[in-house]
Amino acid sequence: MKPSPVHCIGRSALMILAILFAGPMQAQAGPPSFDCGNANADDEIAICSSTELSELDNLMDAGFQFLRLRYGKTQANQVARPLLRLRQACGADADCIMKRQVDAIKTYQQLGAPIRLPDWVSASAPADNAADGMPTIVGACATSTIDMIGGRLQGDDNFESGTYVGFANGGGQTSYDKVWGIIRSKIGDPVKICLISIPKSCPPADERGKVYATTNLRTGESWELSDSQHECGGA
């Protein structure tokens, strides 16, 4: 028997249709967006074992699918990959996974995805570790605005020396390359900044080399860069 059109549409596609035509949506209980039969990573196994984490996973997937339709697959992946890596870094820690899922969903919401966190999240989800300044713990995120865009070296208006972006919370990122996501940004753009790695075995008081994943919440573009031109202990 020929399958009906509904059965030809995957769960992700159905989520997209719900987002586009039904307004703000809240995920229903059920399996996550991926096949638990093929789950082998610690975070995936933990999600498959929890109805709450599965529900949040479906909202993350719906947010990603919305960005894919709005900005294209490449730009959606630029946003999603750092968020996924932060979740994967939690391993099997369910509280950590939930925190990262909630943070990712909020990022998608800020980028326009009409998705809504379940009512139970405010009571059950661990508090995030965001700070007024730049995040200091791997996995933590903060929001700020861009207050400076320029070349890596002063006076370089054409970005020939690389790219620098500064934030109102006192942080910044730099690269020896032209980073088009930064160059296309504007002063005052809202950004979300997540710390994804801290260098090890650094000299005392040398805190350079932290790597942050930043998403421009106006354009949807993301980049991953260090806070310094050199690793700690360098020149």
C-alpha cells in the first residue's frame, strides 16, 4: 500500500510545519529527534533515558530547523555546532545536559524561532552560570553587545591584519584571518558568548587563550575565536 503523505514526512519536517503554521510551539513528550537505537555517546544515552531531556532535544531540533529555513543550512550549522559541543561536553551529567539544552533553546528563541520552553523548566532546570562579564566556566554563556569592530592591528580599516571584535561586557575576540561574521556585524548588535575551552598549564596570572563561541543575535552568524592573539605563555 502506498504510504500517505503524512507518513512520508519525517518528524523534523512535521516540527517545521508546526513552527511555521501553528505559532509558538511547545514540544510534546516522546522520543528525541535522533534514533535512540543508534545512540552511543554518553549525552545521547542520557537523553534517551529521560522524557524531560528528550522533550528539550525536540525543541532544540525545531529551533535548528527554523534557522535552516530562515538562514540556510551552513549558517544554521554555525550556530548549532558550538551549542552541540557544549552539550556533548556534559557527558552523562543530566543536570549539565539540561542546562545546555535550555541555553540552546533560548539562543534559538533570540534568533526568532517561535518555540517555547516547557512550564516545568523554571522549576526543574539548574540555574545557568552566566555572569555580567565574559563567562569563566566552560559551558557557561553570557549576553552582551558589540562595541568595537576592527582589524587585529590598530589603523587597519581593511582587516588585512585580521579581525577584532570587542564587547560591552569588557571581553573581546581576535583572529589573524578575516572573519566575515564579525565584519558583517554592527556596533550595538546583541551577541551570545559561550566559553568552550580554557588552555591548560598556563603560567600564573596568564589567562590568555580562552576560546569562545559567539552568535550575533541579529544576523544569526556565529564564530569561534580566542580572546588573544597568542596562547598563554606566548609572546
